[in-house]
Amino acid sequence: MSSSENIAIPPEVEEQIMHLPKTRALYYDDPYLREFEAKVLKSITFGQRSYVVLDKTVFFPEGGGQPGDQGVVDAQGANFGVSDTRAVGQVVVHILSRPFQGEGIVTKGAIDWPRRYGNMKHHTAAHIVFSATRSVLKMKDLRYMGFQISTDRVRIDLNRDESMTRDQINEIERTANLIALEQLTVKTSFTTRDEAVKRFGSELGLTEVTPTGDVRLVEVGDQDVSLCCGTHVRSTIEVVPIKILGRLRLQKGIERLEVAAAEHGFAEFSKASETASKLTDLLDSEIGSVAPRVQQLLEERERIKDELRKLRMSVAESEALQYLSNAESVGSFKVVTRTLEDLDADTLKRMALKITYSDQDTIVILGSSNEATHLVAAAGANFSKLGLNIGEIVRAVAQKGGCRGGGTSNLAQTGGFPGNKTREFVQQVREAIIHSVPEKG
Ligand SMILES: [Zn+2]
């Protein structure tokens, strides 16, 4: 879980640093310490940056999914920004974005406290959510597969074959908040891996050494125990409220939870609550009735859509019958030719059949374009009695135009021609039909 993609310290610098004495980790002595004084043991300028080693530090070096601290150190009254903190072996390295000279001097340093405190809260929240997940899903073998902490949220990757359900997520969130509200103390101590495994065995959720190589036991009350290198809050009350923002199937067998805690968790609850208020106003319902009310509205909407569709169809059918009064006479047939606006193939078919069923001596050619282009041709029963086949006629015209089409001797369709060619296709089918109809007599 250490970051390997971003090598912040060049090997040339590492070589000069790795044999220095172990840095005293003030961030473990007291994670709430923001300022300190320390002696500059080494300061290397390489490229645009300086790499500064102190005898002790409150700057936490990146590790276990928790970012390295940022802040300032000073030299001869000038402040130097620390853009990142890393560990090389047992030595903590402060990365400065401009040259720093001051080997042997005593410097004052301060970390960006809101950023670090955000990391601490989200780190601790991750342990609590882990414990809640283990208990809600009854997974004794739940394991951390990854961990990504930031000031305003934390991503926790867990071994899980099935996706968590909405109900499970809600229950995990509720359980996590109840655990945090117990004001559990977070206890840390140094140990050996063997000792920790002997005491806790498979209960150890997370098992990683610190960036500087120590094995550190972190106990969140009696809820969670792990080997963890990060900085945590003293009491779980500091991370309330915990909000699970979402879940994601990261890959097969790994489920990711995204969590916001403390003021960031509250902001998310607040957003959800605002939305809920708007919904209760809009629907004029109690909060508990909003979901069934929306469900009911959606069902009503489907029913109305269905009724509208039927109504439109029946209007289209009766309109179709009126086209007969303007039909042209070809042989013994009345031919209706129309290019219509914005109708689908199903409606065109229903309209055409309405006409040909009403009169056996009719031929109908209807075209329209909506998202796609459609053409329907139909003929009354007397058409096929003459040995004529409207399916073949339409297929031939369609093929000439590079489209597929065809049908039975009395009903055929084609489509997929360019939208601006609808009228042209309708006319081509009309001409082909008129050609095939024998003169009256
Ligand atoms: Zn931790």
C-alpha cells in the first residue's frame, strides 16, 4: 500500500540519507503536535528541490495510504514550504521546493494542521467503517485491500465477492456512527509482528509496518485492532458523523467504499437532507411517504404514456380513413400516397391497414421520418387476387436505393433511407405500384 508510482526522492539523494540516524517520530509521541524545533542534520539541494533531514519531526512521512505532511520550516528568519514528506529507511525526509541551507542549525517547523487533522479523522473513520462492515456483513475474514486517505474523504478497498446492497450500506453507516459515538479511545503501541499475531491472530484487520520500519499496534476501543502506521485521532467522537458516499466494484473480488467524516460527513448529510426537504415540499408529503409517492407517480406516468400512445394511434387511424376522399384512381384501385411528420413504423402500419381493411380496392403508401425513416405500403385483398405482390415491389425499390425491405403480398415496409429522401422513396414505390396495376377493363 506504499506509493511506488511516485518516486519523490532521487537515488543520488537517497544514498546520502539512508545511513543517517533514525529520525525521532514526534507525530507518534503526540499526533496533535503541530509545531516543533529540531536540529538540521542534513540538507541536500538537488535539481529544483532541497531534501532536509532533522533529528526529530512532527511531519508524517507518506505511508499506509496516508499522504505525507505539508507545512513550513524556517532558516535565519525565512520560511520554506515543505511540499511532501517521505521516509528513506528509518530517516524522515522533508521535501522543499526551493534551495535550503542550514546544516547544523536549529529550525522551527509547523505542519499544515487542517490538512493533517483531516487525514487523521479520515484515517480513523476508515478503521471504524472497517469494523462496522465486518460486523454487518458477518465477515470475520474481511481484509483491507487498499487504502487512500485524503483531507475530505477516504477510499477503503475490501475483499468482497458480492456487491454490497443499499440496505447493507445503510446498516454499515448506522453501525459506524454508533461505534464512533461511543467515544472510544484510540490506543497505539509499538510491538513486534510475532507478538501482535500471537495476541490477536486473524482479528488484525490491517497489517503493515510504519514507513520507518516499526510495527505499531492500533486499537480503536474494543472494535478494531490492526498493525497500522498512520496518525489517528484520540477519540472516535472526533470523526462523527460518518457518511458513506458510495460503493464501487473496483475489480473482481474487491469492493470500494468511499467515506466522508466529521465536517465533511456532515456536509454530505446536510446535502441529502436539503434534497429530502425539497422533495417533501414538492410532493407535499411526509419524509416517510416520499419514496412510495415517487413510486406511485412513476407508475401513473407509465399508465398515462400508454394511454396517450393508444389515443394517438386511434386519432391516426381515423385520420387515415379521411385520406381516402383524396385518393387517386389507378385502374380499379384507389391509391393513397402520403408523406407524414414524425410517426413510427408501427403507427404507419396501423394507419395503412385501417384503410385497406375498410376497402378491398385500395393501395396505400405512407412514409415518415422521426429518429429513423420508415415506409409502409399496403393493398386491399383485391390487389393480390390479381396476382400482384406489394412485398416484391417494395423490395425491388428498396434494393435500388441500397436499403432492405419487403413483406407479404399485401403489406410491406422499408426504412433506413436518409431523412430527406422520404418523399422520393414514397413516390418511387407509388410509381412502381401504378406501373404494375392493369388498366381498368
Ligand atoms: Zn490506522
